[in-house]
Amino acid sequence: MHVVMFGDQHAETLGGAQVSMRLQRRFLEKAGHTVTIVAPRRHGPRSGLRADDPGYADLPSIPVTLDREYAMTWPNARADRAVDAVMAGRPPVDIVHVQGDFWGAFLGIRFARRHGLPVVFTFHNRVDVGIRAVAPFPGLVLRVLNRWGRRALSEPADTGADGWAYLRMLASSADAVTAPSAHFARRLEAHRVAPHVDVVWNGIDDDELALALSSPRGHAESRPPRLVWVGRMSPEKRLIPFLEAVVASGIEADIEVIGNGAQRAAAQRVAERARASVFFLGSLPYRETLRRIRSADALVQTSIGFETQGMTIFEAATLGTPSIVCDPDLVAELGSGVWAVPDGATESLADVLRTAVADIRSGAAPVPDPSIAERFRQSSRTAAMLEVYEAAKVRHAER
């Protein structure tokens, strides 16, 4: 089978969806399939990374961020011709798998329509929440986005102009829709994005998992409890509220913060007031991040309503590390091995931090569901996605 994936960003740029696409491609190829990833050409300092990879079909693009890490391809007739040109000479396509929400989605849907191909759409993002987190006038942005999408896809007007109306428009062209978590899938169904959404988690590389599991776990009785926070340092991830709760809690612990972002300096200022020792480790290689999650006593996930999966808590559960979680959807998805924060208030998070540290010291920390380790392996996720591909091909043929 030849699977063509479309993304908003090149798979070698930074981002969770890009990591997932690279991993999906590798395991599909291990299963004997061919994968082509169509995305905007890169411009930044990392643009030379795997630039000669034949699995990448790069499109003419313009950079859209100051660091030139991210780019866009405007979805017009010229871009359509560019897509057809980069696909010329490749094996016949069996299925189009769209994993973008903007120009990647438009270009992928238009390619599938031109060539009569089945479409699987994976939604990685809460478009409404994401835009509200970064745009000064989110309502206006969402109205413009809906209008842009309807024009790009020649779709009739929807009854709404919010994020859900936009996702409904995209999903209307799909033969199957997937989401990386049950809670996001059910939310998509509740908002009529699709009548049925298959749940296919973003997984973890089987080999990396085996390597991480071979590293020793820490022993809190011989040192202070160790908590780890992983993510982008931006408002929706709520690093600063976490550190404010650390200050308010008065806990004695070692806290490792992995990641970077615009709020780093502000977060470091807050951390200076904490009784706990807070270490800002910056961005680490994936393997090292997994090792630190494995050796930690707990992972902390503080975002609320933003994550469509929350990869780090599933990585932690897979590695046997419990999590402190603020989002009730994520708490329900994990099922066990979690200290739940009842709301986003600093006082509530501080209370849970004190409880977690006491539980860790006494050996009473909750234990993650052991079945997550198998369900999270990429090999099992690839097998699940292949079933979705086959079902989409059947539905498309019946249209």
C-alpha cells in the first residue's frame, strides 16, 4: 500500500504531530508499505536535516516564524500543480492520510479529489483552543479561517463559524476520521465533526520503549522525590501556574523542567522563590527525556482543555511512572496511576503536590495501568491504523 501523508509542517520540524508522522512512517515501512510525506519545504537552520530523504515530497513555501522553523504553502492552483509534480513518478497512491489542519489539509483533500482517492483524516489539534491561546481576536480569526477553508475546498456555508464548524468542514471530505485519544474522539462526535471517530493513540517507538524500560527507576527513599515537567513554555501549558503552586506548597523535592519557550525567563524568576530545587534542563533528545521520565517519581501535566492526547502522561504510564494531572479528560483517559487535581487553582495544585510527595516518600504512590504499555507501542498503533485504512478504502469504493 502507498500511503501519502499531508501535514501543515515538514515532518523534520519540531512538534508532536511531526514526531507522530515520522514514527508512523517508519513502522508502516517496517510492515512493508510505502509512505510519502507532502509538506512545505523548510527554511531554517535545520532545513538540511534529511533533505535528501526520498520519502519527503517538499512543496514551495514561505517561512512563517522568525526562527524560520515553520513554513506554509498557500493552497492555490499553483500549489496543486506542485503537489502533482512532486508525486509524479512515484508508485500509485492507495490512500491519502491528512494530518494537518490548515494548508496541509486543503492540499491533501484537493489532491484526493483530483485523483479519486480515499481520505483518512487525523485531528491532532483543538483548533478553537489553540487559536484562543495565541490570537488576540480569536473570534475574528475563526470566522476568517472558516471562510478561507470554504473557499479553498469549494464547500457550502456551515451554520457556525467556530472551531468545530471548521473541523466539520474538513471532516466532510474524509472516508474515516481518527483522533489520538478517546476523550478527543468523543468530543469530536459530540460536536458533529464526524458520526464516528476511531481512536488511534500516537504511540512510542518499540525500540525506544525497550531501551527506556531497561534503565533503572529511581528510589525516593535515598533522595528527595523527583518530579518532571515536560513541554513547551507557553501559556496554554501552564508552567508558571505549576511553579507558583510549587512555591505555595513548600514541598522539598527536585523538579526537572524539560523544554523551552517564551516563558522560560518568567518561569525561572518564579522558581527562585521555591523551597524545592528546580532545574531547567532545556530541550533534550527524545531518548534522554524518556530516561528522565522513567527515573522520576512523578510526571506533572498542568495544561487544561488543550491537549488532544497528552503524550507525556502516556509515556510516563508506559514507563511505570505515575502522573499529577490537572485536566479531568486526561485523568479519565489514564484510568489509574494518577493524582488528580480537582481544578486549576494554585491552592488545589499545591495540595496535590504535597499529597504526591508524601505518597512517594511513604511508598504509596499510585500505579499506572500496565496495559497501557502494550497499547502504546507504535507497532500496535500501526496495526490499528492499517485497519482504519482498509475500512476507508471500502467506504470510498461504496460511495
